[in-house]
Amino acid sequence: MISERKKFILQTIIKEYVKTAQAVSSGTLVEKYKLDISPATVRNEMMELEEEGYILQPHTSAGRIPTERAYELYLQESKKKELKDQELKLLEQIFKKDEIAFKQTAKVIAELANGAVFWAFHKNDLYYTGLSNLFAQPEFKQVNVLYDVSVVIDKMEEIIDVFFEDLKEGEQVLIGSKNPFGNFLSTVLVKYKNHNKSGIFGILGPIRMDYNRNLALIDFIKNKFI
């Protein structure tokens, strides 16, 4: 079990890292979020969180970043976000059950998620968009990582073919090592049935994605089919 104070500190680290893509120090937490905890206490709690596998120190940075385990706990403990009224209104205006409207909807969701979107209408009918959003993420600006992302995009159809049938219906979050697209990415997706044919809609992004926001976007698609 993890204490409520540690959960709070961990949630704050995650929020800050999702926003900035920069390792988070105890000083940043205390100053920026005006925590009613001493810097020494925050440092001690962060040391324990690191020992417990929730945060880690990247390279020689003074700050820490969340691990997969941290995001999994965060998803269990936090509530889904709701889409803003204007976002929901926009999606409702665009969405219709035809392939042209599906593609327009996917483009809008990719922009709202600031990630890539793939939509397998059936097993061998794949559409994807928003790749520029993915490539623009700070994590993927290194040449070797950019190459890894490019390989994933090239093999996306093959990857989806492999897991399409075995994937259970409903929404799922596949973080890092559990993500078939690569352990440096995360996917939030939903598998649904439309006229007795299965489809998969997913948002692909860095492990640092805003999971609750993306789940709200996935919910929009899920509610149209399930």
C-alpha cells in the first residue's frame, strides 16, 4: 500500500511531467504547486517512491520521472476527465456512421489528443492520422527514437493484424511494455462491433500521454458503438 501523501506527491509529479516532459525535482513541486509540505519531506517521500519503483532518475538529471507502475496506479486512483462542451459539440457535428465522417472524426481526435490516431474499420482496413503530432513530442526528437517510431508506423498494419482477433471488446490502456506498438509508446483504444464487424479505434502517444483526457476521447467513440 502507498500512503495518501505519497499518492498526492506522485500524482503531482505525473501532472507536471505530462505538461512539461521535464524531470521533476522536489523544489519544483514545493514552489510551483505551493505544497503544504517541507522540501525535506518531499525529498524523503520521493526517495521512497523511487525505491518502490514509482519514479526514476533519468541520466544525471536532478529530477525524477514517473514509471509505468506510476501511471498504472494513477489510472486506478483518478477519475476520467470529461470533454469540454465545445469539443463534444464539434465531434457530434462531424460524426456519422460512414467512412468519410470516420476519417474526419479521427483527424479531430488526433488534434485534441495531440497524438496519432489509428482506426481499423475491419481487420484489413486501416486508417491513421496525426503522425506529425507524434513526431513533435519531445521524447521522439532523438534520431534513434524517431527511427523506432517510424518503424512502428511502417508496421502498424502488421501489428494490428496480429492482435486484432485476440483483443477483447471495450476500452483498454496499454502502457509501455504492455503496448504491442513498442515499449516507448502507450495506446488507449477501444474495440467495438458495428454491423457484426469488429473495429478498433486507438490513440497512440508517448508514455507521458494524458491518459484520462485520451480515455474521454475514446469514450466518445465507444458510446457510438457499444
